[in-house]
Amino acid sequence: MKHAFLTSVAVLSFSGLAEARIQCDGQYQIVQGNRIYTPYCGDNYLAAVARSYGVRVSAATIRNSPGEKQRVCQFIGADNRVRDICQGWRNEGRGRFN
């Protein structure tokens, strides 16, 4: 039982370190000094923009719940900052800012 616990702690620690190393600049990930669009950073950015509108949502929720991402995109998807991220998730012609 002790071995299983230590393995779980090691896996959690390693996955936390991997996430901590990802550097985002808005919706772009910094990879060897270059800005590259990644879904991870895009979801972080979408959550940050949503929070600026007063939506209580975390980046992890956006990443792990397609329904929540769709809900957020339908609400703020016409905002130029997230228009590309929300492509395919918006209801064109409906919503608050369309």
C-alpha cells in the first residue's frame, strides 16, 4: 500500500512540474523563444478573458469540459481576443455580442 501511495505522489508531482514549465503569452505557448498557438494556452487565455466578463471559470474547467467551453464561447466568443479560440463553438447570429 505504501508503494502505491508513493507512486501516486510521484506521478502527481511529475505532472505538476510538467504543467509548471509551460509558459504562455496570451493564447500562445513560448517554445524555444517562439510563440506557438497551443490548445492549452488557448484555454488558459479563454478562461482569463471570460473572467474579465465576470464568468467564474477556471482554465482546467475549460480544458476538461467541452460543454463549459461551449457555454463560455457562446457568451463571449465574438470578442476579438477569443474569436479564433471559439471558432466552431459559437452560435453565429445569437448571443450577447453577435
